[in-house]
Amino acid sequence: VAIVDDDPSVREATANLLKANGFKAEGFASASEFLNSSQPDAAGCVILDLRMPVMSGLELQRHLAAEHTTISVVFITAHGNPEIQKEAIKAGAIDFLPKPFSEEALLRATRNALEKSENNVKAKLAEHFLAGLRNRDWNSLRPLMTADVIWSFPGHGVISGEACGVEAVVRRAQTIVSFGIN
């Protein structure tokens, strides 16, 4: 978890709270310090102060979205208003917490953000895998996404063909491709 806040006391207290609850956490004094670190690619969640010098939290959120990162955002602020909160949530923020916030509210928002980031990563991997399939493979996948068919392969158990989510389709596609089914 990355914490980006220009207030060192908030940054340190937030990091200590997260670490005490089993999270890896690292603080950054500015958006540029965060962007110049390895964290934009490594963090599953970024806790952003709304108002910071040079680049605001909203500007950093927009930058991360433009880079198509899988990182989820939680805002913390002493200067929020309903319009800004609505803008942040509409742009994909998981939560918008007013300072001072409760420990439980921050921990809940962090857990939700990490879960969302994990789902984002899975969806991105599925998208890349499915994009790499040849047309022959797509024809093999169609029944698995919608039909009421049951496939059984030795060592792979039963694969049901009922309508399913992306993760199940990818698992099924990998099985089909590995067996060379046309």
C-alpha cells in the first residue's frame, strides 16, 4: 500500500496503522515522489491526499488511469466536498474518507481497494490471454461460455460449460489450448 500525503504526520500514522494490521505500506511526500518510485507498478492500493502541492490527488488518479494501471485509489482529505467526492468516485476511487477518519474505515477501504486491484490484475491477465488466442481457439471457447455442455479431461476434473465469468473462461481456454482441441 502506498500512502501519498504531503503531511508527514498523517503519512507516518497511516503507514504505522497499516503495518500494525499486516499490510506492507510505504509513504511518499508527493505525487512525483510516488511516480518516480517502483510503487506505481508494485502497489495494489494507493491512499491519496486530495490537496497536495504541484500535483493533486485527483490529478494523480487521472494520471494512473491514463497509464492503465491496476492500482486502486482511496482518498483521504480534510478539504472534501460532495462535488469533488462524486468526481473521485466516478473516476474509480474505492472510497473517499474525510480527515480525521476512523482506523476501521481506513482498514475497510484498504481491504476493498486491494481486492479491487487483485480483480483488475486478473481481468488484465485474462484480457491479454484471450487477445492472444487464434480464431480456431475462439471457436472452441464459444460452447464453454454459453452452452450446457460438460467436458471432462483426464487429470483436469469436470469443466462445466454453463455461462461463467472471465476467470473460469480463461481456465477453460487454457485447458482447451493445452489439449489442442479444435
